Amino acid sequence: MEREEIFSKLNEIFEDVLDLEEGANLTDSTTANDIEEWDSLSHIQLIVAIEKAFKIKFTSLEIMKWANVGEMVDSMESKLN
Amino acid sequence: MEREEIFSKLNEIFEDVLDLEEGANLTDSTTANDIEEWDSLSHIQLIVAIEKAFKIKFTSLEIMKWANVGEMVDSMESKLN
Amino acid sequence: MEREEIFSKLNEIFEDVLDLEEGANLTDSTTANDIEEWDSLSHIQLIVAIEKAFKIKFTSLEIMKWANVGEMVDSMESKLN
Amino acid sequence: MEREEIFSKLNEIFEDVLDLEEGANLTDSTTANDIEEWDSLSHIQLIVAIEKAFKIKFTSLEIMKWANVGEMVDSMESKLN
Amino acid sequence: MNILITGGTSGLGKATVELLVRDGHQVFFSYLATEEFTAVAKELETTYSNVKAIPLNFCETESVDGFCGKMKEWDLDVLVNCTYVGKPQNTYFHKTAPEDFMNAFEMNIIPTVKITQAAIEVMKKKKFGKIINIITEAVIGLPPMGYTLYACNKAYLMKLSDVINKEYTRYNITCNCILPAYMQTNFATVDERILEQMQQEHPLKKLLTVDEVAQSIKFFVDASQQVNGVKLPINAGTMLL
Amino acid sequence: MNILITGGTSGLGKATVELLVRDGHQVFFSYLATEEFTAVAKELETTYSNVKAIPLNFCETESVDGFCGKMKEWDLDVLVNCTYVGKPQNTYFHKTAPEDFMNAFEMNIIPTVKITQAAIEVMKKKKFGKIINIITEAVIGLPPMGYTLYACNKAYLMKLSDVINKEYTRYNITCNCILPAYMQTNFATVDERILEQMQQEHPLKKLLTVDEVAQSIKFFVDASQQVNGVKLPINAGTMLL
Amino acid sequence: MNILITGGTSGLGKATVELLVRDGHQVFFSYLATEEFTAVAKELETTYSNVKAIPLNFCETESVDGFCGKMKEWDLDVLVNCTYVGKPQNTYFHKTAPEDFMNAFEMNIIPTVKITQAAIEVMKKKKFGKIINIITEAVIGLPPMGYTLYACNKAYLMKLSDVINKEYTRYNITCNCILPAYMQTNFATVDERILEQMQQEHPLKKLLTVDEVAQSIKFFVDASQQVNGVKLPINAGTMLL
Amino acid sequence: MNILITGGTSGLGKATVELLVRDGHQVFFSYLATEEFTAVAKELETTYSNVKAIPLNFCETESVDGFCGKMKEWDLDVLVNCTYVGKPQNTYFHKTAPEDFMNAFEMNIIPTVKITQAAIEVMKKKKFGKIINIITEAVIGLPPMGYTLYACNKAYLMKLSDVINKEYTRYNITCNCILPAYMQTNFATVDERILEQMQQEHPLKKLLTVDEVAQSIKFFVDASQQVNGVKLPINAGTMLL
């Protein structure tokens, strides 16, 4: 799957789970610090939603290692392709 | 400077600052979780000692980004060579 | 009103307000220490009930001065006769 | 011993124990509420000083029953005469 | 700032309305539309141009929901939760009927939750807000005899304040609590002899006034957002004497 | 002693039943009559002669009232309030429906109040009793995200414990609270990756077990009546780390 | 009112002097007679007619005793204990020498005790006084690594505040504590990278300022005597986040 | 386990020695080598094979340092800090001489710090340890009149317990505090009439005994390491009655 395709799908998921009215506008460098709605509680909700949408499964190691959205997408790519 | 040279110097610094009697035995994958003496207080003491010993300076961004000793040595190498 | 008449009426009031199943058995020397149900909350309920039953009114000074039931009955007598 | 003699001695003791610069000026109706320095801690210090000065001994019952200085002096008189 | 105070026609609420209005804030306050309170509300509105009174009955769902609907228009900066339905002292725990637990919860916590949620919706958007909850010193240590419903509901509200700190501080919404001692108001009518006694036992020999507590509400209104999560007792330090 | 434990067929309740039974106490416990729990209940009753299981559904008024009716016969010395209906973590305060506040209160506080009142009636008469309430460390400081209902209801119950101290200590009835950290039980089912993370961040690198908490319940059961009004956190001191 | 602030030439003390002076109070403040601080002191005295600066060295017994001797003349209404000798963060408990415990106690608690006793002598006579102690949020829960001396000495001072409430409220002397989070001042010089990090992790993304804390000192100065025994944290509610 | 109890020849310390010895632990205890206490120590050593008594004088630096030197050999698992030099109640704050603050700190905090540091050195290495500090209920709320030195030193020690939680939990060393109410021991000799009064005002009409408190020390000794950072009051819940 194309990286930007992943991003567009991710944006939808973030906007839906975090109900972001102005849109998520995710980039490689986006972190939880940039989105107030993204916290410990919504994080796991996001993970679950992403896994469902992309039919993939993350390990707890992956979940904790990501420094930003870019790194998350990297591990998604490795699973999707 | 050779990576392993860096490591041997680092080991000394860690053992000295954290007074580790059994030695630090640092590897690329070593993290604060592996060394009880390595905490928020001793971390900054380590940084200062390393900067002094290697005559380099880290940015706060670097200090926070490192996931393990390996990544720390990476940024050290980039400064030393 | 006879002192013992006062006591018998008082016993009824105490048993009713403090719902004492085994009876109040008041004597001159009875104090709040002798009746667990007699506390700061029920005390004022007792006062109000007594005033209503005997159609008398106590001053806050009286209420605080009583060291035991005997002294309470003394001030009641002085009002009733 | 004369009641007023007792009072004058008591005044001295109170002024000394509670270091009252303006004097104690005790009367029959004086209570702890009238003298800020008279609290749970100084109360027992007073008792001990009084017992020493008058060579008498109070029971815990007496100590607790007194409503004012007058009642205290009453029990003192009963012991002294 | 735009400030909403619940229960603004008597006791602490009224004192707070009058204090904050003089600082030039736009003050909204709710009141129970009895003849007496309506008169007070009207008088406040006529005396001050920057005051708006809105009827509200905590005991009627429609009234509360209608009130919350209106709140969006007020662009609130500050919410002061002041109203409490019922009196502090009732009877012993073992004599308190389960229905009374339900009712006290439904008439106090539920309306406060709805109003606070409505306020947070607005505050989240503007990334600024101050919520000030009036609790009671009875949440400290052991409450007086007969305080079961009052103390427990207030403890619930105080913990809700912690929840708000946890979930909304990042939106620059603060939540602070005030824990006042007994104040002589119509709210808690006490036998005058008990009052006399309370006064005599009070370390300052005088009871707390609503104006003294209103001053601390003003402190939280004026304070920096760094002042957050505070539980401020106002009890002459007597709690544990 | 005669001991009642609510929710005795799983998690902490079950561990407590098994621990106290071995001390020779007469243990009564309630259980939700599902197929699974009924099986557990029966097994416990057949394994131990000094155990009695009674079905109880916190969500049905008749069930609760019927249960309280039976309690008089048990001559209770100890009541352990353990049951909680619902899971600790739900959603944010502003997304929690007012009805959910009502329901959580009605299914948890009301049954606990009824059972505790029934126990106190017995204990007051015999001038002896111990009430042990299982709270949660979430009542300390700021609760985790999404804990609104759980944290606030537990805070309500903890304040109720203070009320009991105030009103019933003179009848030689004590009330103590235990504030456990997260325990891995069916009650709170968490994504296994979160679990792994919690474990790694735990100062002891292992989560709290129900048996460790049951030991502290036993401490209160065995303790002198001088042990009263205690709020015992069991969280490896991590709360504020 | 006549107000004494210890450590008035830098950080929180200086901010407080400047804030209270503008309210027209007669402000006395102590300062360490270094060249730098003496210059600041002189400047404050020349700028404001209602300010008096008095040199004081917490580390010299004669200096402290001499200072206390002068205090009688000032007819104090308010004492703000602000000075702390030493920095908050040092090393681990097991690496802290016993002599360091003695010294930190002798240079901080003893002078504060002497000054407070001198103030109370005056206040007892006039039956009015306010003592405001600057503590630290580190007394709440677990202090940061390396805070042994600072946290324990401040805990000692906070308990002393309770003692003052117990023994002197009847003389109409109040004692309140302020528990501020980290403020960027010369007092606590921190590696700028740590600072950056602290700022990023701060829920408001900015650190607490001395002016924000000075406002809360002003609150206690202006407050009714009913405000007593308060422990006011100012930490953006982050303590437990 | 290897357990050190300071002050093992009287009061709570003695009761604890006798309780833990019966559980088969190797108990070390310190005692002041007066004729009376030496006799008690010898008797305990002869009665129990698993007890060792070591003389210790908190008021002599050499004695304390010598004692700490010996500690390394004992391979301690548990340290119970029980000794306090001086009596709880003295005089008012304003009548307490600064030297008395210094002395009370030097004779109590410094020895306790040295002994605790020596214990931590051992426990850090073996990655296991339990420190149990005996505080007092006087650290809760307002202490009684005349408790300045006792309450403040105990508050210092309790905060030190938090420091230990923060810095040594990762080495699997726990630190818990017990806050007992007044116990009738030689330590605190009170006018018998005051005693009678205390007893009458006590909700259980009897004072707390050292054996009841020793039971809670045993609880911490036997508890899992998840039990950490606890402040356990034992005061019949009367603190706030």
C-alpha cells in the first residue's frame, strides 16, 4: 500500500477516534504532543482502530517505540508490503 | 574515534558516576531499564560527565530522543568525527 | 409537676427519640456517656422534643451547663412550678 | 484558710504558670474561656502547681467537674479546712 | 470574563455575584424561580447592567436540560458550581432511606454534571476555562453526625474535580475546589442555641461569612492557570483543633 | 467469626473467601448466579464446610432486598464490600452520559448501602463489628483517564466509611478501607499489550495479585478494634513515582 | 500593615516585596549582604519610601540574633518566611553525609524558628498576626530524586505551621503555607536542557513564575483570619499527572 | 529474616522483639545500657536463642558510629526504627529554646539517618529490604499542645520515608510508616489523672497497647513488597472525632 494512502486512511481514523473537527493533518513528525486529544486512553483506542482497519497486529514493543507518526507508518508499511 | 574506544571510555564514566562495582558492560541495546542506578538524577550527571570527557555538547532534543546507549553513541560519533 | 412524673415523661421521650429498645432508665446521675445513642445530633432532637412535650423553652446557657440528667430536671422543675 | 487568701495565692500561681503580665484577676466566675493562656497543657501545670503550693491533692473527677474557678476553690476549701 | 454562578440569589452565590459584578465581569447566575428569589434576581439585574439571571430548577430534568441548552451562547470563561439541593444535616446513616441516597444524587450530582459538561464543551474549544466547585469542610476527615448524604455527594464532586484536572488541564481548563466551614445562611438553618454554641466554640468567636468565602472565589477567578487542582479549606484552621 | 464477602466467586473476593475459610471463620459470600459463577460457588461450598454461597444480583432491587432480608440470620461480625458492577475505565467525562452516572450509582452505591445498613443493624446490637470496604488507588490524587464513574463512586464509598467511623465507632463497629492498585482479574480486562507495558513500568516489574490484597483484608479481620478509619493503599508506593 | 519578608532581593521574595509595597504596606525585608544583593536592596529602598532593607545572614548566629533583636521595633502584622539556604536537588539519601543533615537544619530551621518566635512575641501581644511559610510541592507525595534535605526540612517547617495553628490561633495569629512547583530563579539553577524538558512536559508548556506565586502570598495577606491552616499548592495540578 | 529493632528493651520495641522472635526470625535489637535495660536485654537473650542485644546510645556519636559499623555483619532484611530520645510533650513553641530544636534533631534524626543508611547499603546489594518507621498520629492534622519538637521531628522522618520510597523502591527496598496514638509506656509518663481522662474520652474506653501496634509491625514484616509507602494510623479512628 502507498505511504500516502496509509496516511489518508490514518487521518480518517484519527479524526474519527479523537473526533477532531479541524482534521488530523498527520505528517511523519506528528507526535502526541501535537494533538491534545491523543492521550494514553485514546492511544490504545487508535491502535485497535488501526489494527482493525488495516488488518494488522502490533507488538507492545512497537507500540512503545514509536517516536512519531512516521515511525508508526514505517512499521505499518513493513507489515502491509 | 573508534566506536569501541568510545564504549570503553563510556563504561568508565558510567562506573564512576553511578558507582557500579560490577562494571557497566554497556552495549548498543543497553537502556536505563537495565541499570538501576541510571535514573533522572544520574542521567544528567552522566551527560555532563560525558560532555566533559569527550569535549562535546548535546542538545536537549538529542538527550531526550535516545532510546538506548547505541543511539547515544551514534550522536557522539557524529560529533567526534 | 412531680419530679418523678417528669422522669417518667422524660424516659418516654428518650426512648422514642433515641429509639432505645431496652428503655432509658434515666436517673439524676445519667449522662450522655451512659447512653450511646445520646450524641451531639440526638441531643438537640431531645431538647426540641422535651420543649414541645413540656411546653417550656431552654436557653443555650442551660443546655450547655447540665452535667447530668438531674441538673436538666432541676431547670425543668424551676420552669414548670 | 480564708477564701480570699486562697484567691490571692491562686492569682500568684496563675500569673506565674501562665506568665500573665497584666495579672490573672480571678473571680468565682472565671473560666478557661476568659484566659487565653489557660489551655489543656497549662491546665495540668496549674493543677500540679496548686497542689504543691497548698499541699493538697485533687481527684481526676474533681479536675474535670469544675465549671469555673469558684467551683475549684470550693473543693480546695473543703480540703483545706 | 463571562462567569456562570449557580444559585445566585442567596447565601454564597449572591455574595459572589455581587463581588464579581463589581470587577466588571459579565455575570450569569441561575436561581430557583420562587417569588422570593425571583425578586432578588430582578433586583440584581436592574442594579447591574452586566448581570443576567436565568431560572433553573435542579429538581426538574427539563429545566436543567433547557438551561444547558442556553449555556452555549454565553461563551463561558468561568463556572462556579454553588447550588446544593437539601440541607447538610439529616439523620444517621442507618436511618437514611436508600431512596434518599438516590434522590440526593439525582438532584445534585446529575444537574452539576450536565452543567459542567456543557461548560467544558465551550471551554475545550476556546482552550481556556476555570471551574470552581464549592464543596464543604465536611469532606475533610470525619463529617459531623447526620451528614451522610451531604458529605458523600460533596466527596463525589471533589473527586470529579480531580477527573477534570486529569482530562482537561491540557485544554487549559482548570478546576479548583473551596471547602468552607459552616456559614450562617438560609441554606442551613440551625437551632439558634446551636448557633450560639458554635460561635462560642469558634476560635475567632465568630462564624464564617459568605463574603469571606466569596473573596476566595475571586482569588481563583483572578488567578493564573498555574493555580489548578487546589482544595482550599476555609475553616479558621479549626478542623482538627 | 461470621464473615460476609460480596462477590466471592472471582478475583479478590474469591481469594479472600479461600484465605479466611482456612482460618476457620464461617464465611458467607454472594455471587452473581451465572453458570460460571454458580459452578465456582458450588465447588467452594463442597470443598469447605464453613462456607455458604448466596446468589445476589446488584442490578435487581428484589434480589438485593431479598439478600438483605436473609442477612439478619447470619449474626455477622465482619462485612467485606468487594463487588463492583462495571469496569474501571470507560470514556472521558464529557463523553459520559448522565444516565450512566445514574446507573453506575444505582447499581453500586445503593446495593452497598442496603447491605451495609443491614450489617450495622446486627453489629449495633451485639456492640461489635468490622466493615472492610474495597476502594481503589484511583481515589488518591488524579485518577487515570476514563475513570470518572469508577473513581467518583469509590470516593463516595470511602467518604461513607468516614461517616461510619463517626457514627458507629461508639458501638464498637470499625470501618477500614483498602485502596489496591490494578490487579489482573476478569473484572478489569485490559489489552494484553497495555498489560505488558504496565508490568514493565511497575517498580517491581510484576503486577499486584489478588492474594496479596487478600492478606491485607485478613489483617483487618484479625486486627484489634483500635485499628479503625484506616485507608490502606497497596500500590508498591508507585502512586506518585 | 507591617510586613517582614525574608530574602527580599531575589526570586519570590523580591517579587513579593514589589507586589506588597504597591499596596501601600510598610515592607521590611532581609537580604544577604553580598555586593549584588546589597545593590538590589538599596535600589528597592530608594524606589519605594515604604520599604526597609535589613542585612541578614542565616549562616551566622550573631547576624540572626541581632536581626531578631531589631524585629520588636517593627510591630509586625505579617511574616513571610521565604529564605532557604542551599539548593533543592543534591544527591541520593545514602550519599548524603550526616553533617549535611545537621548543617541544612542549622542554617534553615533554626533561623526560621528564631525569627518566627520573635514575630509571635509581638503578634501575641497585639492579638493579631499572619505567618506565611513558603514550602514546596516536594512535600506532597514523593519528592524528586536528590531532594532529601530540601523536602525533609520543608516538611519540618510545614508541621511547625500546624503547631502554630494549634497553639496561637486563639491569639488571632494565622499560619498558612504555600507549596509552589519549580520556579525559574537563581535559587535553583538547573541545566538549561533539563529546563527545556521540564517546560515541554509542563501541562501549560510554561514554568511557574515568581509573580504568580507572589499573587497567592498577597491573597493570604489580604484574607480574613478565617483563612488559616491552609496548605496551598501551586503546581498546575500536575503533581499527580 | 534478619531484623533490627532499635530500642528493644521497653515499650513498643520490646513487644515487637517478643512477637517477631516467636515467628522464628533472627532478631537484633539495640538498647540503652542502663542497669535496668541491660537486665531486660540479657533476659531476652537468655530466653530466646534467636535474639541478639547490642548496646546503643543515640546521644553519643561514637556509640552510634560503632553500632553502624557492626550492622554490616547482620545481613539485615528488616529495619524497625523505634527509638525516640525525649518525651512527646514539652512546652509551647514560643517557649522552646533554639538549642532544644538542635538537640532534639541531633539526638533523633542523625542517629536514625546513620542507621538507615547503613541498612540501605546492605539492602541495596541484596536487592531486598523492608524499613518500618514508627512515627506518631501527631503528624496528622494539628498536634497536641506542647508537641513542637516531637511532631516536627517525626514529620521529618515521615518525609524521609517518602524519599526512601522514591530512591530505593527500584532496589526492592520498601519503607512503611506506622502512626500510633498514645500508648501507655514508660516513654511517655503522664499524670495519672490525665490518663484517666484520656481513657474516658477514648471511643473504646481503653488506651492503645504496645502489643496491638506490634501486630501491625508484624503485618509489614510479613507483607509482600507490593505493600510500600503506607502511612498506617492506629488511633481507633479518633483523630478527627
